[in-house]
Amino acid sequence: MNIILLGPPGCGKGTQGELLAARTKILRVSTGELLRDAAGKGTPLGRQAKSYMDQGLLVPDDVIIGLLREVLGSPAAARGVIMDGFPRTVAQAEAVDRLLAERSRKVDQVLLFDVPEDELRRRIMGRAGQAGRADDNLDALRQRLVVYKEQTAPLVDFYRKRGILVPIEAVGSIEEIAERVRVKVGA
Ligand code: ADP
């Protein structure tokens, strides 16, 4: 199973992705986590990515596509991948298709985490108040929402046209949402 988790920052896809991965034993990959890890270690990839991340901007597609080639080609991904935080642009989505097709695989489902805009803003404000990630300040969070709308939201139509978009109502308790995901994925 190759599943994409799609939705704006603050929609809870990271939390639900972890739960889904634990239940299905499918590898979850988060490009955000990989990039933060690389930035923390100061690797060339991390140094390249950090300034974009801190500003709430997307890391350039060529950098991400190189990373995806590595991740999707790894033996750990042979049974499938839960993709959290990618693809985030049409170019990345096309790269995912290409990389999976090279292995005779395809994207099976795209879970779209639906959260009303005012709820997202509330969550983002709450997150900005807590210590944690360098990019969880208000400016970067606002910027990430703008970037989502401009660069990532077009993927909703991209996958809807293909008939694999599965909307998830992502308001409620973590358990309630996990149950909706479980039902939709059939896992
Ligand atoms: P969130 O979903 O809350 O925005 P992520 O951990 O998914 O958090 O991403 C954090 C940051 O990492 C993004 O703002 C961006 O700079 C970078 N990033 C993560 N994944 C990608 C990607 N697929 N393409 C480009 N940039 C990415």
C-alpha cells in the first residue's frame, strides 16, 4: 500500500500517520522529519534546507526529489510507504509516480485531512505559543499556510481526477479521526 497524507499544516496528519503506521506496519516517511534531522546534524542536505524551512518556504523540488529517490528506493519501502509531508508540489507528485512506476507500484490512496480554516488558525496560534520547532513561530506558520494553498492544494484536484482522493473529516478527538482513517483505509 502506498498512501499519501495530504492536508495543511496543523491538520494532524503527522499524528494520524504515526498511528496508521503502527497499526499497519507500513513504513511512514515524513520529509519534514528527515529534513529537520538533517538540519540538526548539519549535513549538506540539512544546511541547504534549513533556511527555507525556518521561513516557512518549501525546500526546492530538486532537493526533495533526490531525497525521495533514496527513500522510495530503500528496501524498507518495498511493502509500501505512508507519505507524510510529500508530495507538496505537482512536480513532486509526478516524481513520486515515476519512482513508484519504476518499481511497478502506484499511489493507492490519498487521504485528504479536512479542517475548517478558522480551526486551523486556532491550532496554529496554539502551536506558535509553545517552544519546539524553529519554524513554529507565527510568521513561518502563516507563511506555510499560504504556501500550502498556492503550491500544495492543486494536488487535491490532481488526485481527485484520478479517483483516489479520500476526504477525512479531521475535526474531533485523535481516536475519532483515527477510526475514520481506519475505516477508509480498510486497515
Ligand atoms: P507542516 O506539515 O506542519 O508544515 P512538515 O514537517 O511537513 O510540517 O514540514 C516542515 C517544513 O519542511 C516545510 O515548511 C518545508 O520547508 C519543509 N518540507 C517538508 N517536506 C517538504 C517537501 N515535500 N517539499 C518541500 N519542502 C518540504
